[in-house]
Amino acid sequence: MDLINHLEQEIAELKDTLQHKEQELFEIKQKLLP
């Protein structure tokens, strides 16, 4: 059980990071577009 909980926690953190990176990418695109 502990292993599953640990993996779920890691997945949650990765999703957070991914959303943050997608937001950064979106902002960069907005700056680059005319």
C-alpha cells in the first residue's frame, strides 16, 4: 500500500509541474506571437 501511495504522490507532483510548464509555454507563445 505504501508504494502505491508514494507513486500517487509522485504522479500528483509531476502533474503539477507539467501544468506549470504548460502555463509558462503558453505565456512564451503569447509574447512571440505578433
